[in-house]
Amino acid sequence: MIVTIHNHARQRFITNTYTKAAVMKVLRTEWNNPSRYTRGLCRSVAVQEIMIDIIWCTDTMITRLNKKYLHRMGPTDVIAFSQVEGKNPLHDPMPGILGDVCISVDTAKRQAREMRHTIKTELLLLLVHGVLHILGYEHIHNHPSAREMLKRQEAYHRFVLE
């Protein structure tokens, strides 16, 4: 499993080692207990073959990404660029590449203050949230995986905080 971390925020609240360990915990747990939303991916790709990028960024950077790819104005907390969404993993020439999770450290700091918890807690919540999006989960109310995503997000967040 390859977890690559890029820090464009120039601030470090979580070490690369801790970030990689958190991502690896979530992915290994998902592979050992896949839901109906991830079963196909988990069966077709060995967990050791997975590649995922985590990008810590600023509000300026995520605002550009938000506008360019999602056609939304302003910053957001996390954007996930899945390389597996909508693909049949059996026909993908590079099935282990999951995608990129971009997290705005600036927005995370604001949200942590609002929620009255630490920046580390908020960043880990966003990290888990982004990884679940990469795997194909959605939290839009009408999406079939919404309830499952929120359930797994809470469980994985507690798990990575241990």
C-alpha cells in the first residue's frame, strides 16, 4: 500500500507517519469488511496494491480546485478525486490507484474552533471522510450509501484516534 502525502499548507498538525497509519487502518478495515458499495473493488484489488495521495492544502488552493472541478465558489474542507468511481475495477489497467484526497488546513482550523475540538481531530475526520469518498461512498441524502457512509465515518474516526 502506498500512501503519498503532499503538504502545501506549510503547517503540520499531523505527522506523515500518523497520516499514513490512519489511511492504512481505514483501508485495511474496509478490505476486511467491505460493504455492498466497495465489495467489487475490494475483491478485484489486493490491499497491498493500493495507491492514494493525501494533499494538505490552503483555502486558496482548494478554492481553485473547487471552482475548476466542481464549479463551486469558495473554499471547502475536503475534495476527493476518485480514480475508481464509475469504473469496473476488472477492466481498469491500473486498478490500485484510488485517487487524491485534498484537505484544506485553513478550513479545518475554522471548523475545529466551531466544533470545539482539536485541529488534529478535525483533520482526521476530514481524512476519513475523504477516503470514504474515494471508495465511492456519498453522503447526499438520497444516495443509497449515505447512511452507510456516516456509520463507517463515525466508526473509522474513533478507530484512527486510538
